[in-house]
Amino acid sequence: MTELHELGLGALADALRAGEIAPREAVAHFLDRISRLNGTLGAFVHVSADAAVARAAELGPPPERAPALWGVPLADKDLTARAGMPTRYGSRAFADHVPDRSDPMAEALDAAGAISLGKTSTPEFGLTGYTETRIGPPARDPWDPANGAGGSSGGAAVAVAAGMLPAAPASDGGGSIRIPAATVGVVGLKPSRGRIPAGAGLDSPGGLAVAGPIARTAADAALLLDALSTGVYPYATRAPGHGPFAGAAHADPGALRIGVTAVSPWDDALDIRLDPEARAALDHATHVLDRGGHVAEDLAWRPHGYAEMFMTLWRASAARIPVADDRLGVVEPVTAWLVREGRALPAASLLAAQSAAAAFERRTVEAFAPFDAVLTPALALPPQPIGWFAPDDPEQSFARQCQYAPYSSFVNVAGLPAITVPVTRARDGHPVSVQLIGRPGGEAAIVALAAQLERARGPLPRPSID
């Protein structure tokens, strides 16, 4: 018999809406998974068991027109405020913070009928691409708990990979959905700029952050994207095109032109080295898409001067964090470094970086315009041990994050949609992912391509963690 955590989001949602599974049964099952696995994997920083059980009981039998995620157990990233639930932003500076109002993303999940089981872990204020903080245990890769899970949506990705959740809402300001999803071998979908605002109040001056889904399949990620972008965000339709995106996973996109590149905008600033397993995954995906009727060809793209611009925007983002200068000793060393650097920035430097970001967006969209999608590696390196990112050495930490995930942040600067999907397995059995980048508003095309790659790959085994 298939256990509930083995069902995908779509199958679980269908069963709940049909009355085949009661919400209280689903909630109890996933709370049990969390209680058994979270101590090892660090996916959750807060579990709201009583509130979840009470909400499940309130739902009763499914209504005739149940919303898409009626009765589905999900959770909020710890950057998303939910009224009455601790929201710490991954920081000891907010250890006792309980908001009295919910962010729009929490409201969107409620409107879709979901039940929050608590808060998934995030690095402090979502600033880093690894999820290790002093407010809780690190988020660990279920395939090898000695390794970290990436970030900043590390807890969400771990919860999905380990079957503690069927899918998870997340946010992405520089790769925070795609980095952890690729690290633990699930699907991460970053929407176009403006599709779904991040809602955490911590966005960059460059408009980098958006909200989006992490799931086990492209179809499930698209289903959650549809739910997140329906109804609650009246201002979230600026991106061209609109849902429902779930159907795209089952649709034939036709023959598409796909640009392929392993070039990173960090190449002229850091020593970026592509691991052989990541290169093999890129080559495999290129072959699969070419064989599937698409035209895959090299993309000639050599951006320059990106590192200084992005670093300025990231510092400026940190400068807005609501922690006073005399309390910076409470926060993580990387946070304190970024905040101090950001608050010392001259206004002219920020304005120059914003202008450079706008020019980078324009040039990137123009370079990618001949293609329906662009294929890149998801990560340059395999998952790394806890502590590898040198959290106590801010400058080394930032450099290592860029070397680990050099293909992520530029997509945010360009405002484009992107999806990471596992396509091969490394020698140790760990999934290895690639990234598909779409045109502005082009989520449907990359969802369809990701689903084609999944079908060619076949089902992945789950990590042996039970």
C-alpha cells in the first residue's frame, strides 16, 4: 500500500478533495514523519501541531468546489509571517517574534485550502545559499546528512525530499529556491519577476526576490505555483502570461530552440570550476532534449562586470535588515558583515549598481531572446559538508557560495523564470540537476521541458532515511 508521503502533491490533493483521505489523517501522517526525521535533518524550526490538527478538524468533509490544495499539509518558510505563529527570520534577533498579521503568501495558502504544519528553516534573513544558523540545527541533505542542504529555502527542500511535506512554498532572491532543490534532488521553480512577490519585507533594491514552489516533480511545482498566484495577489500579474501552469507539465510544447551554456557571470571574478558530474548532467540533458525534437545549440554569452554590481545590491539589501548597529553582535558573522558594508555604501554606488543591474537585465534578455529556453548546470559543485561555507569568515563564505552556485543569482537580476530538475545520478547515487531558464513570463515552456526530462529519466529512488 502506498503511504501518504509517497504520493505527490497532485495525487494527495486529488485524494483529499475526493474524500478518499481526511485532512486530519494527512496532517497526522506528516506530523509523525516530522517528529521522526526532523531531529536528524533540521527541516523545521517550529512545528505547529496543535494548530494544524485544529484546522484539519474544522475543515470537515470536502465542499463541492474544494480549492486546489484543500486539506493539504504544507508549511511556511521562516521568512513568511503567519499571524500567531513564531516567525524568527532565522535570527536570534527575532527569537521571540510572533506577528499579528500574515504575509500575502500565507494568505494565499490559506485561500487554496492548505494547512500549515509550521515553519521551515532558513539562514538568517535568507541571506546565504546554505542553511546553517545559531538559532537551530542546520538543514541537512537527506541523501547524506553529513552534507548541508543549500539555502536559503534549505528547510523547505529537505522537507520535500524527505517526505515530511508533499511540496513547499519558498522564496528566491539569488537562487534560494533552486540551490537547495538541486542540492537535495527535487524540483525548484523560480517564477518571473512580478509573478508572486516574496512577501517577506526583505527584498533587495534590485527587485530580486520572488516566491515560488519546491516539489518532487515539475507538475507538482506548477500546481503549487498556480495556487500561490491565484486570487490573493491582485498586483502579481505584471509578468506576461498566466496560469494554470500545471497543465503545461502534460502538454507538448512543440519543437523549441534551446541555448546551452556553462558560462557564469562570476567567471571573471572567481575561480569557477564545473564538477565533472555537473558537466555530465548538462550534456545528458542536452542530448535528451535534442533527441526529443528540440534544437539544442551553444549559446554565445560572455557577461562582464557582474560581481561588483550584484555584491553591491546584496549589501544594500542587508542594510535594510531591522537590526540596530549596536545589536549586530547578536546576528551571524556573515549578516553583520553584509549589514555594515551595506550601511556604509555611498548612495552613488547603489544608484550605479541599480543602473548596471538594469543594463545587465536588458543585455541578458536580448542574448537569450533567440531561444525558447536556456539550459545551464544547476550547481557547479556537489553537496558540501556542514561548515564548508565558512560561516565565520564572511568574505570566504560569500566566495564559496558563488563557486557552489554560480548559475543562480543572475536569473534574479534578469527577472527571468527558471526551474531546476534532477536528470542524472552521481557515482554515489545522489541526483544531479540542471537548470532551464525561460523567457519573461515563460514558466509554461520550462515546466514542459522539465517534465520531458523527468519522463526520460524515469522515477528517482527516495533517500534511505526511514
